[in-house]
Amino acid sequence: MHAAYVFRVEARFETAPGVSVTPETVETVVEVAADPPGEGEWLFFRDVLWRGEVGDEGHARNLAESWLSVPADRVSFSELKLDQEYREALKAEIASNPEPFDGDPPRDVLHRHLGSSIRTVDS
């Protein structure tokens, strides 16, 4: 079972006085492993994403900076890449734990937070 959140991050290099870099910013793709449904930070999608986009840009930049150890100027969400086993486990966990989602069915919950940004891949 595997899943990862995929973000595009524009990172900026900060240099010591007298040192320059070109370019000063780079765009990179960052994949963050998703915790198994029901474990750890499995509600990451609910807490960070809304309709397939980053819900709070400042929070997302802080997260990206902690992942990369460099300042992040922009962060955008690309997709939740998952295998079929993770997808089924996620839907089952949402169904068995409806309180954080106001009792909505898994399909509605996933669409509300991830939009159409879910990509199922072979395991």
C-alpha cells in the first residue's frame, strides 16, 4: 500500500554576503509520503487541501520549508498519487470514522478536499 502527496514548490536560495547563485529560485516537484489511513497524519488531505488546492498558502510554505530546509516562495498541490489498495483503505477509513467529515460519504469527502487530483497508479 502506497500513497504520496505531490507538490510543486518554488524554492529560493539564501546566500552568505558576497555569494550569488543563478537562478536564485528553482521549481521542484516534492513527493511527501502519505501516512496509512487511520495512522499518524492520515488527515493531512483534510487539514491542508481544499478542492484540490492548497487551503492556506502560508501554512503550505512552512511545510515545504520544513521538507526542503530552504525558503519556499510558492507551493501548489498537484495530486495524491496512490495505489488501489491505499485508495480502498482510505475510503474504508473515512466511512468508519465519519465524525471528522460531518458524516459525508467517502466519495464526497475525497472530492471536497482533493477535487479531481487523485491518480491511481499500479503498485
